[in-house]
Amino acid sequence: MKLRKGQRYRSRHDTPVRGVITYLNPSSGSFEAVLPKGETVMIESTPPSHATAAYAVPERYGELEGRLIPAEERLKPAYGSYALVIPFDTLERDFENVAGA
């Protein structure tokens, strides 16, 4: 699978995902959630050749933040942002490429 920054993929069904949380201090965390059917994600950066997963952000980033990120993480004063980490095989199996991406 050849991915590049800016490509968009739509979930075919409710899809379990993992993600990373970045904080406003030098630390990070992780989470597991379900991305609802029909949500579109954008590849955040072109993965290196040895990668097996891609960083992606939902197009409805703000609207989904409360649904995907556990409140105990999201409400921490140092909470900064999040991204999804989607394995290539999950993208191929559970997502469709959005035309024009």
C-alpha cells in the first residue's frame, strides 16, 4: 500500500482504532476507540518505507474528540492533541479511498 500525506479514507463500518495523545509537556499517551461508520480520515504524513501503519486525523476532528478520547485524558490541563494510528491492512480492509485524494 502506497500512502501519502493528504490521502483520505472513509470507514466502511464502525472500526476499532488506536491512537496517540500528545501533551503540552514532553510526554504522550494512547487510547483505543471505535471510529464510526462513514467517518473520513486524512493521512497526516507520508509513512516511511518501513512503516506498517499510518498516522491519520478525522476530518471531523473536533466533533469526534469527545467520543474518541477518554475524558480523563482529554480534560488533563496538559492535553494537547490526538491522532489515529491505523495499520495498513486495516485501511485496506475497513476503509475506502475517497475519490480525488
